[in-house]
Amino acid sequence: MADLVEKFNSEVLTPGAKQNKFNPSSMKQFCNQQDMNIGFGIKDPRFESRHLGYCVPQTIRLDEDKMKRFWTRISSQEEEPSPAQVEKLLLQAPGACSVSLPILWGHYANDSQMTTARNYRDYRNLGTLYAGMLPSMATCQEQVSAAIRITEVDWQQEKNTHAHHTEEYPGSEMVVRRGQKFTLSLRFSRALESEETLIFTVETGPQASEALQTKCIFEASESKNKGTWRAMQETREENSMTVTISSPPDAVIGHYKLSGRVSSRAKHNNKKLGHFVLLFNPWCSEDDVYLADEEERQEYVLNDNGIIFRGVEKHIRAQGWNYGQFEEDILNICLSILDRSPNHQEDPVTDVSQRNDPVYVTRVISAMVNSNDDKGVVQGQWRGKYIGGTSPLHWRGSVAILNKWYKGRFKPVKYGQCWVFAGVMCTVLRCLGIATRVVSNFNSAHDTDKSLSVDKYVDSFGRTLEDITEDSMWNFHVWNESWFARRDLGSSYNGWQVLDATPQEESEGVFQCGPASVTAIREGDVHLAHDGPFVFAEVNADYITWLWNEDDSRERVYSDTKKIGKCISTKAVGSNTRVDITSHYKYPEGSRKERQVYRKAVRKLFGVEASGRRDRIRRASGRGWASWRDDVLEPAKKPNITGKFKLLEPPVMGQDIKLAICLTNLTSRLQRVKVNLSAATILYTRRPVAEILHESHSIKLEPEEEKRIPVEISYSEYKDDLTDDKKILVAAMCLVSKGEKLLIEKDITLEDFIAIKMLSPAVVGEVLAVEVTIANPLSERVEDCTMIMEGSGLLREQLNIDVPALEPQERARVQFEITPYKSGNRQLQVDLISTHFPNIKGFLVIHVATTK
């Protein structure tokens, strides 16, 4: 201590100054160098311009009220007190100093001058004013304790993550859910005194702020207020304590830093206790994302694989998808998606503060999963050519896509289509704790002008005229539904919300869609946020086909109010079966309620009354011409014939396609019909890729006669232009005498074959034998086949197996072994890949038992 006093005298007092004066900045510098705090106390009543001051080590805790009383008694003495008097006065203010280390004190004056320092131990009289050091602990009658600090933290990660349903997240950083308590055990450098308590600080994001609810300082107390962060003492031993910390159910989600200290009136630095991640909580009834049913929570939050339904309305096929939200680094990548959004780049402080709201978070994610406006995750491609990237149908899950985006420094991954966008978005939202599912809508409208109709223009062979057709009806379209409350709309709109990351149309200047309440769509409340008109049209628009004549006139040849929005499907809870949820989106087609809802939607969109039937609204087309939309429920002239296409054999990839067009004369007179046939390979959006058939037939139909016209498309005609979608559109424009016209269309999806089965029970950590039966679909030898396997919890990385050459039409069995590393229902995906034909995809759900 003598050295410290000497250092104070030599460095703080003006060097060489006989007056023993110094500048306060020198005292501050001295305190910083000695790792001490500086503070100034009360005015000394004996001196009009002088005040008491002190400097103490930063690890020391002082009770400032008691210190002030102590200094007041010293300053009340008529004469400068002796060391014995100082000690006596100190003992009259018990607890003023809970330190065993010395404290320097002194006077300072308003004129920024301070004199001398006095060490009461040797009582050197260095000036008229005093400074000194308080007696050591040995001179105090009551026990004086050393400074206390937190020395050890036990996050009780296994216990906490199990309670929060987050044990599947890998990594050392603990993951918990908001609105629910978690437990910490702390050890201290000494026992806490009765008046001491713990003070915690949590903060997230840049420039964390209590005002923006990105920071909170709170004590361990008995408070049960669920509206804020709180801590409660559970157990307390001599040098340790167990506390539970609870976040509010509307806390901001993301990465958090937790620090803590023992309460003190003196300034102390917080000790960093560690980091954790806070997620949405579907298990918390106060959280906006609360989902009451446990089976649904298991399916829509915790299931890391699923089914996406693709195909056509009358031939729906299931495709496996590995969401993989619990795979290594995926949680960190999902949070990085939020940080890469334009909202965050422009105003990170405000953006983070809004991450407590699922409406905000899901809308941001719907924009960021596509790359149209930002460095989003997936770049879309609907041209059938995927040079420089991966065909959308070659993806088997989200993990590879998210890892590629992250490791590629946020460069968009090529390429995706609607099911890829939906699969990735499902991964991200489940990972963040929002119950989410994938939904497929068959015959899905893409209404570009919000007219509630899809207008398709064809030529005399039924071929789509791409240059003037702006709207479209996709064979299927895939989006997401997430479950949360809509505080912005009212409780009647709580529940499933439509979110669509596929970049189709801009919303508020950005390619994003939703959240749109499914209830609002069903009830025709299209004026409500967000993007109600677009989603309503996807499931409710009218489908109208126009014949575009050579003289640029047009003629209605097909109208249907019931064609759009068929078989809206999602995976069942707890099984791989398909559930039809069309009734969630609309009332039965043609019912009185459905008509009422349609009229309501028209009023909301256009501010006009619609008649009982689906009248069209006057509008100007983007092509520069305007017209009245009269009643187009029926063609201008109802034809006196009917017709349909009928497959004569199942359409198998690699084989000739055999079908017939069946025409029936509905009248009692002879009908002459010219049949213009065309066929094209198409994408699932029904966009034509290449024409593969173009022919005409002239026939006579006797009264009430039915006649078949055989149609055959050889493999050689379509093999070079078949896309990964394996789809062909066949059309027939039937020109009847007296100007009547009938358009007939059929979408064909080519079938393939693959079968997967287990050869032994599946148990964690034990080798599992799997057999895959594949078939060469072609009538030619194939030598370049490869099987690719993937499965969360089954394979830690992709498995590739080269397949021996396959003879024409040959079936072969391939066996391999895997070792599951997670229990529960797991999905093994197997793709057969060749340059000679599109991918053949299959999957098998495997129940993996825990280790015996």
C-alpha cells in the first residue's frame, strides 16, 4: 500500500509542485492504470469549495450510502481526525466498506486542485487536506468480505434442451424457446451475503436497446411477470446458486449474449456467461405461434423430412424431401438468412427488433428464399435448361442447398422451382420454431393482372400462343402454410397462413408473398394483408381459352369456373398419406356460399357488384386493348359434339405413348369434323418446350355416333425434348360444321419404376442392409447409371453407387449398407440418374429404433 500511496503522490500530484496540486484528469488516468474506479462524494461542509473524493479497485464493492455517512462524520469534526478517530468513525458505519484492500480518499476543489495524500498507517502529515486508506479487514469488528465474482456457469444443456424440444440441434451453443424457463447453475468466489442478488443482462443484435426490447437487465427475484425477462432463485448453497431464466413469449428471436454480476452500488463490469439461441415456441400458449395439438407440433415443427405432392390433378405423385432442420450449421444458416435481408442491411437495429413478430419474420423469409431482389438462397429457372446449375428435380432436400448458399458467400444457388422454394422455406421456418407445412395446389392459376381469370390464347391446333398469353394455369404449384396468430387482422384470422417464396409477382416492390390468412381466402376477404388477391386467384380464378384467328380476332372456345384450385394437398400428420384441404380454401364449387364469397371478393377488389354468376370485370389488358368481359361461363356457341382423350396403355417413360381421341355426336344429324391434333413436351407450368406431334384428321359422325381416332407418339419423337418433369400436353381443336369449335386437352405424366426395401430392422448405431430395385426404362442398353442416396439421421453425407450396365428393359437389384445415427421415423431418398433419361426418384420411410 505504501508503494501505491507513493505512486499516487508522485504521479497524480503535479510532479515537483510544492503546492501539492494536481489536475483531476491525472487522477482518472492513475485510476485507469491501477485498474481502479474513480468517484466523487459529498461536499465537505468545512470547506465551501471542496468535496470528498475516492478511488477504489474495480473489483471492490462499496455501499455508497454508508460511505457518505462515514465521510459526513469525518467532515463534521472540528479538527482533522487522527487515525484512531477515523477507525472509530468507520466502525460506526458498519458495512461501509466490504473490502480487505485499501482505499485512497482525498479532497478535491472546484478549482480543479487537490492536495496531498495521507496514509493513516504511518500518518505522514503531507498537507492541510487529507487522503488516506481505510483500515484493513483485521481492524473491523464485523466481517468484511472480499469482492465477489461469478467463477463458473453450468448451462444444464441436456436438461434445458430436452424441456424445450431442442435437443436435436447440434453444436455447443444452447438453443431454447421463448416464453419458457431454462435453468443455470452458478458458482461464486465466495458466499453471497443476504443483501446481495444476481443481476442479468441479455442482449441481441447490434446496438442492443431496452427501448427496442433487444436488451434487458433484470434481477433474480420472485417476480412472476411473464411480459418481461425474469430470473428466479431455485436453490442456494454456500458458494453456488441455481436460477431459472424466462423470456417473454414475444421476445425477439435469434442469437443472444447473457452476462451477469452480483448486485452492488459500486460500478462493476458484467461477466460474460455465454451465448444462446432463442426460437419461437409453439408449445407456449402465450406465443403467437402456439399450436395446441402435440401430434401436429411433432409433425410441423420437429419432423425433419416430409412429402411434396407433384404431378397432375388425376395423377398425383409423392416426392420425398429432406428438410434437415437439425443438421449441422442449418440453424446458424437460417438466422444468417435474416441477417442478409435488405431490411437488415438497411437498418439492422430496427430489423432485429421486429423479429419477435412471426408476420414480419415469415414475410422476410418468403423474400429471401428466392434471389430476385437480393442475395437470396435459390435462383429460379423455368426454361427447361439448367446450364451452370442443378436441375430443380435433382435436389432431394434443403440441406445441400442451404450449405451451398452459405459456403458460397451467399451466392444464389442454381436452380429451383416452386417445390424447391417451398421445401427450403419449410426448413427455415421449422428451424426457427414456426409450425410449417408444404401445400400443393393442382391446376393453380397465375393471374398476372388480378382479374380473377386465367386467359389462355391458342391457335387452330390448340397450341398455346406464348407471345400473347400472360396468364397461366400450372399443373401444380407448391407453397407453404405456417401457423400463427394475426394480431394485425384480428383473432378470427388466426391459424394457417399462406406463404409463397416462388417469385411470381411483386408485392410492395419485392418478390414475396404472404402471409395471407387461409380463413381470409376462404371468406373472400382479399383486401387484408398480405397478397390476398393473388392467392385467392390461385385457387378461385376462372379458366378461359381463346382461339386467336389469323385476322387477329379472338373467339372463346373454353370456359370453366371449376377447373382452378383442385385437390389442394398436404402430408397427413404422422403418416405419408395425402390429405385434401381444398375445403380450407373455398366452399364447394357451385354452392350458394361459394357464389357469395366470389361476389364479396369482386367487391373488395374492384369496388363493384357482381351478378349471381361469375361476370367478368371491365379492364384494360397489358397488351393495349380494352374490352367488356360479358358472361363467359359458356362458349359463344355450344358445340354439338363432346370429346375426350383416353390412354390405351399406361404411359411409361422410354416407351411409345398410345391413346385415342373419342368424339361423340350429340345430335340426330350428321356432323363433319376437322380434328387438328398437336402435342408438346411441357414443363409443370404447362409452358411448351418442343412440339412433338402435328397432324389433322377429317371425320364424319353419324347421328349419336361415337368414334375413336388413334394417336401414337413414339419414343423417338419425344426422347430428346422430354424435360425432367416428364410431362406431355396433347391438344385437339375440333372444328365442327357451322362454326362450332371444341377444344380438348390432356396432360400426360410418364411413369417410371423404383422400389426400396429394408433387409433387416433399423436400430441406431447398427448396420442396416437396404435393397433397391431399379429398371432401365429404355429399349436400349444403358451404361452410365448412378444411384444417389440421402437421408437425415441415416446418412451423414450423400452416398453414390455406380450401377452396372443395364440391358434394355432390364430390372436389377442393388444392395448397400447404412448405419442410422438418429432414432424415429427417417426418410431414405434414392435417385437413379442417367444422361439417357430424366431422374427416377423414390423414397422409403424407415423407423429407426433406439439402441437396445
